[in-house]
Amino acid sequence: MEDNKEPLDPSSYIPNDKITASVPVISEEINNELQFQSRLDLRELQHSVNKIKEEIGKVIVGQKDMIDMLIASLLAKGHSLIEGVPGVAKTITAKLIAKSLSVGFSRIQFTPDLMPSDILGTSIFNLKTSEFEFKKGPIFSNMVLIDEINRAPAKTQAALFEVMEEQQITIDGNKFTLESPFMVLATQNPIEQEGTYRLPEAQLDRFLFKIDVEYPNLGEEIEILSREHQLKERVKIEEIASFLTATQISNYQKLVTQILVEEHLLKYIAELIVATRNNPFLYLGASPRASIAILKASKAFAAMSGRDFVTPEDIKRAAIPVLHHRVIVTPEREMEGVSSKQVITQIIETVEIPR
């Protein structure tokens, strides 16, 4: 049978560069037709996150990763440990986060002579009623900034175990529940510095993130000096407006729990955790609490990006700040200069990403 189709006109051929140029237009039309509706309305959450960043940016230069992780920690109902040498804006950033929220705030300066009762509170005998009354300590607040947490001994550190994990305190047989939201932001100097104690593993495990703060680069250093010069007599922290209420924060935290996580991504998190337990470079691997922490953190990162579902990139982004303070490198590898971050990075690169 003869083919009755007319031969193609050579003038109708489109050069490759013209085809390539036309692809975005076609893609845009397709995307407009296939616009998917998000299950969750995350616009208000995103707006609030951007507002917090904007307010903090009035004072802090750079440190974007630290600010992102502090906000994610708040959304995931977690606590954050910030480590860095003195003077890199650890404490001021934590204070600014608290200042942008219309919630209770307290600050505790940890020192070697600090006692558990100085944090939790103590029972005082009331002469009028002839009864003991419990006087609450500074831990009874929504946002608690613990400055230089690793300058207090283990006895004082242990006072934080119950409150950080269960959001409650048990004293003299009585249980006191703290109001939501509750978040501990702790700063510490590197353990190599004089007068510091190494935090016990059980204490470290209760922090969602351990955030390492680096020195600013040259451009950021110049910007810091310029802002300080222009500040004159104004106080930095007064530049920040408080706008986010406790009710709004609680609503955002509930939204984050509803972020979708596919079954294969749950398996991916589990494989990362199991890999830390079988790695020959690690003396101590991550616990199930670490896998739950990665899950919560990746949900928070997804919500901050305006997505109602978690991607492998969210999990990879959460893995290092969640894991590197929970695992311990073997003494032999530590002497060779191998860090926990390097081992975790290698694990992330070797575990297959689900498709």
C-alpha cells in the first residue's frame, strides 16, 4: 500500500536551539494546567518564618544556617545547643529569637557553683501558713536561654533531663507541668577551653540540634563593624519587634506534625541510623531518639519551604545537626583527626537515596 502522506517541507524543521528556547513556555503552560492544591495551608507559617528572619537580620549579619535551625527547632518542639568560641553572636541570636516571640523568656547563666534548685526552684517554709510552698525557678518559662551550659557540673546538668524530655518537673513528690511552647536554647564554648565540662551523652541526646557557629567571613566582618558604627546610642535588641504569640506557635507546631512522609523515606531515615551503629569508625551509634529527631526536623524544614511533604533533601539537611553530637568516634580515629561530622557525611553519601 502506498503512503499518501505528503513529504515534510524542509522549511518546517525547527532548529535545536529554537526547540530548547520554546521548552520553558510549554512547561509553564503545562504547570498552569496541572496546579496541585496543597493539603495544608502553610502560607501563614511561611510568612511568620520570613518575618522572624527579617527581624533577626536587623541585628545579626550572616549565620543563616543557625537561624534556620533555631526556627526549625521551635517548629519541631525541640531544643538546640549552640557551640562556638566567645563573641560569634550565639547568645544574642538566641535572645533575638526569643524577643521576636510574644512568650515568656528567662535566662540562666551556668556557673560551676550553680545548684539544681537554682534552676528548678525550691520549697520555702511559709511562717504564716506553717506549710512549705514551692517557689518556681527560672526554668518555668516558654523560652529558656542557658548561657555557657558546659560550665556547670554534671549534678546541675542532670536537673535538666526530665524537663527537657517530658516538659515537667518532679519535686518533693509533686509534678509540675510547664506551659507550651517550651524550648531550651543553650550555648556552650568548645570543650577545649578552660573551665568547661563535657556534657554527658544523655544530656546531649535531648537536644534536637547541635549547631556549630563559625567565624564570619571578611565581608560579614566589615558589615558588622559598619552596623556597630551606625548604631550610635541605640540598643540592638530594641530593634526587634515581638509579633508571634504562644497560640500561633502551637498551631504551627501542630501543622508540622501533619507534614506527609512517604514510607520509603521512613526507611531511608532508619537506614541512616542503623548505618551509624554498624560503622567501624564510630564507638557509639545513634539511638531511636535520633531517628525520631530527624523525622521531626525534616518535617519542620519542609514546612519552612512551603511544602506539605518531606523530600530526601530535607532528611539530608537534618541529618548532620541531629546526629553529630549523638555519635562518638572511636579513640583511634579521633587521634587521626576524624570528626563525627566527617563520618556522618560519609554515611549520607553511601546510603542509597530512595527514588
